[in-house]
Amino acid sequence: MAKEEVRQLALGALYAADVTGVAPDTADMPARARRMVEGSWSGRDVLDAEIASASRGWRIERMPPVDRNILRLALWELRSTDTPVPVVISEAVELAKMYSTVRS
């Protein structure tokens, strides 16, 4: 599975968990997607605090769930992997183009 597909799978799981409030089920995911989801989900309080501190005019709870989870996923990846910064940013932008709105 391509890295882009892994990120899409991880985003879908995080989005569903965020909207339902039920921890994501990662049992049938590839290991990389599982790490991304579990790391982003378990660390969301810390990630959210960091996102909120950088956000201007948007409280984290007011952000659309898909945007909030793209940011969580990207920030987790920046902090927890050796993926180059430009790659993480580019992939986050691509996810936003696919799943978010033009305003986001």
C-alpha cells in the first residue's frame, strides 16, 4: 500500500473516531497506518494544544473534524517519524484538497 493510501486510511479512521467519540479500530490496518492512528489518537490532547497555540481565529473544537484530523496526523508525523518536513506538509495539503473545503 502506497504511503498516500496509508495516510488516507489513517485519516478516515481518525475522522470516524473523532465524530463518534469511539476509539478507532486499527485491527485490520497495515502497521504504518496503525501507528499513525494510534499515535495521533492517543496524543490528541497534546497535539490539539499545540495546534490551538498556532491557530489564529479558530478554536480546535470549532475546526471541521476533517481539518482537525489532518492537522493532528501531520503534526504527529512531524514529531514521531523521520519523514521529511516538506513531504508531510505536501501530503497534508493533498489530504485537505481531497477531503476538505476550499475555505479550509
